[in-house]
Amino acid sequence: MAAALRNFPSTRMHVVGITGTNGKTTTAHLLAEILRAYGWKTEVIGTLTGSRTTPESTDLQRLLSECEGNGVEAVVMEVTSHALELYRVAGTTFDVSVFTNLSQDHLDFHLTMEKYFAAKAKLFTNEYSKRGVVNRDDVHGQLLLDTMTIDSMSFGMSDVASVRMDARSLEYEIDGVNMRAQLGGQFNVMNSLAAVSAARALGISLTEIAKGLGNATAVPGRFESIDAGQHFEVIVDYAHTPDALQNVLSTVARLRQGSQRVITVVGCGGNRDATKRPLMAAVASAQSDQAIFTSDNPRFEDPKQILADMERELLPSDRRKCLSILDRREAIKAAVQMTQPNDILLVAGKGHEQYQEVAGLREPFNDKEALLEFFELLEK
């Protein structure tokens, strides 16, 4: 009804939907840069643009209608499993839909991985999409390719050659065309490949795509390297699932040199999937020289209980290199104080967020701002 009231605005623009557990925001950001360089006036709807990653149906159709009225030619939209299950994108037509990956998240809502995948798979049907672009390297992506009935194309690491990357940039070749972007991390190779593949599905040449990708910079809070003149590497990332944290720490491991230590600050959200808490702790402790567990939007849960859940299944060998500091600001301060020259500090979980949600209240807080504050104290 909301779409009909606005006369189905998505049918008169190039609308791309991006779904998956991790990588939606970065892929949307990269694709938007490509489309803008191609000459299309482009808007993004997602995690960085509103209170919900995918707006409620009435808000979404109003936004799409406003985009059309403002001469927008393309809209790149993050589409969550909640949005698909709760009909927020009903009545929306996607020229292309992209599947990034699937790993454990939102089981407080979906209950099982099978139901979680089924919710994502709804996007890749004639009801919503004309064409699907799918990560074939992901087991659920391959399952989607095997079962979907709409036109499809796939992408994977075998598409690229001569991959080079560091904390701030990446570069690779695809079909003989060189691709570069000013953001780092192995997982961002896949995110950029998703964006490149979606642009190709829209009929844009690789040469044109390379121009747009070269304009792209790091997304706030997504493997964001913080440089304030400190004598160690600092990365802020939104990783809040076991798989995302594993991907980030695996990239950090590839970047470390010699005796560099890795120090990780991480927490788990309250009133969300509690089964991933010990998994997050296990990843952080196994992949770090020092892990500090702390609060991350405890909401209406007792923060002490969340930390206890994280610590519950730690191996004795890992427990010895883990600390729990309830206050996130104090946890970041402790991490900065224990970091030695040339170490790598990762602060994970909140990324771009500007608040800490406690007992129904949103208190102002940002990881990057806290880090810069402590760097200034160190300098003094």
C-alpha cells in the first residue's frame, strides 16, 4: 500500500539491494561511488543514513519517492533479514540484488540459521528482483545460486589476480583491468568485488568501474585506520559477529610484522543473540596477544552477565591474556596505555555508532572520539 500510494517509485530508478550478514554497508558505499563516477545521481539507504538499516515500509517508499523527485537515477539500499521478514521492502523492485555472505547473527529473532537464510533468500525471487549477484565462495551463496530462479551471476576470489593490500588500500586485477581503492583488509577485496559485480550487472564497463572504485575511501567505522600521530596502528571496526571479527583479525594478522602485538577491545550487545558471546570471546582471545572484553550496547541486560557469558567457555590458556573492564571508555583507555610502539590496537563492535545504549537510554559515545581523547592525554 505504501508503494502504491507513491506510484511504485522504485520502478523508475536503478535500485540495487544488498543483503548478507557482513559487508553490506561497505559494498553499498563502494557501489554508490562507482555509479556516481559513471554519471548517475545516486543515493544510499542503509546503516549510516537512518535509525534503521532498512527503514519501515512507509518511510522507505517516501524516501524513494523523494529521491525520484530530486532527479536521483540510482538508489543503493542495504536490505536486512528483518526488513524482508517484516515486509519493509514489499512493493519495491530491485534491478539487481547482491548477496555478500551469511554467518551467525540475529538468532534471537530468526531462531535458526535455516530461517535466517530463508529470510535473506526471499530477496532473490521474482517478487523483488530482476537479477541476483551472489558470492559463490560462501556456502550459503552457492546454495542460493543452486536454488534461485531469477537471472544470476556470481563472484569469488578466483575472479581476481595480483591482489595487494595493506591497512589503508587494496589493489587487484580483474579481466586485465586494474582495480584500486583506498580502504584496506582482505575482506574488503570481497566487498569491492561485490560492488564491481553489481555494477557490471547494471551494464557498466570495467574501465568505468575502475574510475569510480578509485574514488572510494574508507567507510566510517569499517576497518577505519586512525592516525593521530601515535606510535602504533589503530583500527576501528564495526565487527559484531564471530565471522566479522575473525575476518578483521585475520587481516590484522597479515599486516603484523616481527614482534608486533595485537590488542583487541570487544564486547557483545544486550538483548540480542547470546549464543555468539562465547564465540566472539574465543575469536578475540585466540587471535590477539591481549583481549579486553567490555560493554557494547548492553540495553536492558546486566553488563556483568554479558561479560560472564563471553568468558564462560574460554580455554585456560586464552583466559590468561584476557581482561574484563565493564566501562567501555575505561577499557579503551587501558588498551591505549598498554599498547607499545608499533603494536596494533583493534577496537571492535561499535564502529560508526555515536552512542552507548544502556537501560533504554542512548548515552553519547564514539570509539574514535574516545581514542583521540586518550591519544591527546598520552601526548601531554
